[in-house]
Amino acid sequence: MTDMRQRSVQCLSPAGFHDMAYVEWGEPDNPRVLVCVHGLTRCGRDFDFLANAMADRYRVVCPDVVGRGRSDWLRDKRHYTVPQYCADMATLLARLDAETVHWVGTSMGGLIGMGLAAQEGSPLSRLVLNDVGPVITAVSIARIGEFLGNPPRFASIDEAEAYVRFVSQPFGALSDAQWRHLTIHTVKQQADGGYTMAYDPGIAAPFRADMGEGKDVELWPVYDAVKCQTLLLRGAQSDLLTSETARQMTERGPRARLVEIPNVGHAPMLMAEDQIAIVRGFLLG
């Protein structure tokens, strides 16, 4: 694999400063920058396979959104919201000193990218929305809410992997090595030798407050304000991004190009060669 560098950047919330960790691939002075942002309880290392494949053409930057992975946890849990995440990413983009940026966002990472791309003067020039759009279904919110905020403890890494495989079944068919990769970077070892998930359980309360009670969440005004070229990936069995919402996204706003990934739900992990090729073709096309 291409050499990877671990760094962090200091960001600000109303409760004070916090560090956001990120990994960086490719030449550090490459002006062509690709930012890849993960889903709700995941981390930037989800993109290792994609980043390694793109590092010949990009400086690839994969942050751990605050409260996840190696990043700090927020003092005030009420600030675990998309506006705070967008503010943190704006700080990261300033650090990267790139005039324009390409963005790949899975689920929550796509919502952050959509929020940034909708702003006047946005530096985002190409956007990949990975199984997320302006309508988030109540069904998917309920499914995510079943495990969010109450992460179990595991006696071993094998036990942790079994849990990750169970809650992440919609990711589709992955190799044993890929499942282990997705596990080791999203758990942390405790003093007693056991493991727990590497995210702040405090992300759960604002998630539930923002997502409402038993209703779809709609963000069409945000999507309609996006002007950059947009690729929409949809897991063919996704319960978060419906086929009807995906169809509408091809007809309004940035009129996204839609590609459905068969035999996958929420969300394609962009580890398979064919999925990486779709993203690469769009970003470099």
C-alpha cells in the first residue's frame, strides 16, 4: 500500500477546542485533493482501499469525524450535529490549502458533503454521495437507533468482529480480511483487555433529536442548492436511500448520475475493485 500519514487538526465548538484526527495518502504537495468522510459510527480508515487506489492522482484525506476513531470527544454532546461537522471540515479544508476539493461521503459523510456543497463559494467541485440523499427514511433511522449509543463490550477482537459483521450485514459480501479491517479500526482496547466501539455514546442523543420520531427526514432545499457535478451510489437493497428518492435526485438539484450497486444495502463500502472503479471513473472523468 501507499504510505499513509496520521495527522490531526484543531477545531472549535461552542464548548471549546477539540482535535480531529485524519489520515493522508499520496504526495503531500499534490494540489488535487480528495476528502473521504465516513458514516455515523465508522472512521476514516474505512477508506483505506479507496485511498490507496486514488493516491496516484490525489492527496487523499480521510478524517475521523469528532467523537469517532482517534478524534476527541466533544464536551457538550449537543454539538454532535451536521453543522458542527461542517465547521470542522471547513477548518480541515483550510489546513489543506486547496482551491478546489473532490468529496466522497458515505451516509453521514455524504450529508456533510452535501451541506458544504450547498454553500455559496463552496470549494467542492465534485461530490460522491454514497447511499445517502435528501430523504432519510424512518425505517433506517429506527434500525440505526437500535444499536446506537449503547455499544457492547467484547472479550476479544473476534467477538468484536462478530458484532460488526452482524450490525453491518447491509454492507454486502466482504472478505474475511476486509471484515477484520473494518473491525480493528472501529474498536478500542480497554485496560482490562476487553474491547468497546471507538465512538462516543453521546452521539446518540442529538441523532435521535435531529432525526425526529417515526418520520422521514427531508433535506431537499440543501440538495437543490448543490451545483457541483454529483455521483449518487445506491445499494440496491438500501433502506436509507429509496429508489424513488434516488430517481428524483437525478432530475433536480445537481441532477446526480445514479449507479446502483447490486447485492448491497446501506452502504457500499467502496472496497471492491468494481466499486472503486466507478468512483475513480467519475472523479477523473
